[in-house]
Amino acid sequence: MSAVVALKKLSHLQNTPLEKFHSIDEAETCLNYWADCFEVRHMAYLATDLAEKNPKTACLVTTYPKKWVKRYLECDYVSIDPVIKLAREHTRPFYWSECASDDADIKEFFDDAKAHGLGEQGLTIPIHGAKADKAMFSVASDLGVDEWQGFCAQHMGNLILFSLQYHMATIDVRGALLNRPKLKYREVEILYWIAEGKTAWETSRILDISEKTVEHGLKQIRSKFNATNTTHAVSLAFRFGILH
């Protein structure tokens, strides 16, 4: 996207609020679009209040590489992520460099993030809503330190405006996550392998359970999701953040 077109889009943002999202897919499409407009490597919206209730809802919407999101959850990075910690304590925007620490786990966390393509620089904008809803909006870039600070100085107003509008647009999606069906561990395992393209029989061999148990599990999952079929259930599981 050219700089001229991007500036027009940003100008439009100031006059026309974002419409509410009805699904995570819509929220992701919007985030990818505006990351392109701002010409940054990645954007991420994280509902910190939902993350406190269930860490698996931590990465609500993001343009981060899927491998990083998967690793983030597998390593339970949400429990040590210094960016989340600082966002809960402050209301002002801050650079990720402010989260630097001599702690070995924190260093490993940032090194791992860079290795997975998050970029060299980052900015996070904490969001504190009127109804005790909390979130944070992050932007990542590969710019050098001086260029990055210049970029943030130029676009901070628009970034804050966008983060607040984006937060308001996710209200329905946040509600869906709060009310999402609760699956048992075994049900998540079954759904994972079905999503990987395995049949009920193949899944039963992998999990060392009977095919009848797999089929019963899928029936329970479809019922909990109110899904028309198993493919629909898998799609909903990805939207709810149960599968990644």
C-alpha cells in the first residue's frame, strides 16, 4: 500500500469508527488490513481480563505467526510475559524495551519472540474500559531504534485512536469468548486430531481409545457448540481459540 493511500485510510479512521466484529475472522481481517495501512510488521489485540480468567484466550486477535502463537501457549508465556504485566500496571503507552530485564526467563522469552519473527521493536497501548474491561494493543516492527521512535512519535495519536476503536469493535467477540463452550481435555484432544485430517478410527489409534469413544466425543462436542456437523465444530473451535 502506498504512503498516500495509507494516509487517506488513517484520515478516514479519525472520522469513521470501526464497525463491530461478529467473529474473530472479521477481527483478524481488520487487524491485517490496518497493519498494512500503518506499515508495521505485526499488530496484536489481547484481552488481559479474559487472559486472567483463562490463559488460552490471551491471544485474542493477532497477526503474529501461528507458530509463535502456538509456542506462546504451549510454553505458558502468558504467566511470565513482562509486557502483559506492565500493561496491567500502567495506563500510558510503553516501548517493549522498557520491559528489559536481567531475568534469564524474560531474556529467553524475548529472544524466542524475535526468533519467531515478531520484530526488533514493539509498542503496547494499555486499554482500560468503562466497564472494568481491560485489554492491550501492541505493534511490532523491524525498524531501528531511532526510526521506530520517530514512527511512534508521528503515529501515536492514530495508534491510540485505532486501539480504542478496535477494543470497542470486539465487544461481541469478547462476549462470545466469555460464553464459549467448555470442552473436556479428552474432547479437545479428539477435536485436534480431527482438525488435522484424521478419521475417527485413526484418532482412536493415536489416543489409544475406542472408535466408539471418539464418535461419542464428537457428538458431545457438536452438541456443546450447537454445530451442524463436525467440520462446523472444528471451525468454531478455531474461532473460539480452543484450537490454534
